[in-house]
Amino acid sequence: MTQESGIKTAMIMAAGYGSRLRHLTRKKPKSLLRIDGYTLLDIQIHKLKKIGIKRIIINLHYYGTIIKDHLKQNPHPDIEIIYSEEPEIQGTGGGIAKAKDYFQDETIIVVNSDIISDLSLQDFVSFYENKKTISAITICPSGNYHDYALVRYNEERELIGFLLKDMEPDPRDLTGIFMGYYILTPEARSYLKMEFSSVISDFFQIALREEKKVNIYLHHGTWVDIGTQENYAFANRLISEGKIVLNTLLR
């Protein structure tokens, strides 16, 4: 059953090369890799439809034509899909800025296409709507600084900083992994420029310096970044062993 939220427009980031996946992405974009029969892209679209999203903007660069062909052959007739094509790849910050004309004056939810999680988008959006700050992001609590750049937050679940990969946090720090789901108001998007950039450096870090509140939604369930062959194999193993049920990924 679809649960309606106040957010009606989403952006799926799908322009990347997937170079760490090596041979798996030589002839297709990573967003079309499959988990239990579903492409990563279709999993995200299903999750967004369940919270009442009406329009999805997908940014395209690497094998963008293949993504469009896939969605033409596997349509989602109850949702409007718009493509923001990037002749030169723009990164997360530049990619969102390039698509600004599609958003109008509305708050959007942004989703990376190369992840799987049993995160409830409805719970995340409800959390944001109760706070109504400039932005909110989802975090998996973790201290694994060897494999990930970490996000620092306080006990009020507000963003307080970022740590580079291999930068050991203070033992007193609350830290976690940026999951790739985040909400941006028009004010947040106004920081972004149409040039190759990261949403972290061009918005989140500047917002911190300007003492803008960014709320942290903590997720204690499943999350896998399908960025490497090893992680892709791990995700499929969790499915085959019944440790992840597909229906939970579509929440």
C-alpha cells in the first residue's frame, strides 16, 4: 500500500562509471546490476513509489542509453520519469544542480542507485517532516574508518562533521556511514553549482560552517554499498542465504 508523504519528487543518482566493479560494468551501468531478479535501479524506484513519489529525475552519463532502454522495456506507468543527461559527468553536487529546472520550488529526496537497504523511506521522510531543517541524511552507525569516510553527529542527531577514510575518530565521537539517502530543501540546493562537485563539500560542509542544522536519521538495519565486486557478491549471498528478504529491500 502506498503511503503518501509531502515530498513528491525524487532524484536517483545513476551517472557513475562503477569502475571498482571491473568486468561487471564493462557493458552496463552499475544501476542495472541485479539482486534477486530486480535491478538496483528498479529497487529504488519501487521504494520511492511506496511513499507516494510522483516524479523521479535520473541523471545519466555512463551507458545512459541502456538505462533508458531498460525503463522503456520495463515501464513504471504510475510515475513520471525524467532524464537529466550529463555529457560530462558532474558528480553528486553538480548533477543535482544541473537538474534544478525539474525540481521547481520543492523539497526533494535524493537516492544513490548503487545501494540496497531495508531502510523505511516513510520513516525517514516522517522524521524529516517533524524536524523541517534545511536537510536530513541517513546514517548507519559505525566506527569502521578503514573502509569508509565517516559522518560525525551529536546526541541530538545533528550533523557535526566528516572524517576522511582512514581518519580514526575520537573514541567519544558518534559516527556512522553516509547511506546515500538524503533530503534537500530548495535552500540546500541553492548552494550547488553546475560543475563537477560533491554535495558533501559544496553543501553539507558549508552548511556546517554556517551553523545550519542538518538532521541525522539513524538506521540500524541492512545496508550494502554495491560499489565493489566483493560487496555485490556479499549482497547476493545474503539473499541466497535468506538473511535479506527482497520484500524488505522494497520498503
